[in-house]
Amino acid sequence: MNFKGIKNKLKRFKAILNNHWSAFVAKHARYNSAYYQREIKKMLDCGSETTGFAVLQCLSCGQGQH
């Protein structure tokens, strides 16, 4: 899978979490804690221009982006 494919999957995963986290927590109260809120926020913020991201490329051949 290429970089674009991975990024698209991450976007879908983030959208699902963003749209359904509140309902999930309402059904499963044990996840309504500061710890889980921080972890979900970090995951949703990951890869944004605000918090930064990394693109890795092969140093030998210059191919591939991950």
C-alpha cells in the first residue's frame, strides 16, 4: 500500500472515531475518562499541519513514502 492509500485509511478511521466516539462513550462509561479523552485527541490530531507528521523515504533509492 502506498502513502496515499494509508493516509486515506487513516482519514476514514478518524472520521469514524470523530462521528461516533460520543455515542460509544455513552454506551461504555468506563471509557469516559481523562486518559481516553487525551488518547483519542492525540490520535485525531496526529498527522495534521498543527501537530506535525513525518514522511519517510528510502535513503538508498529514494522510492516509497510512508
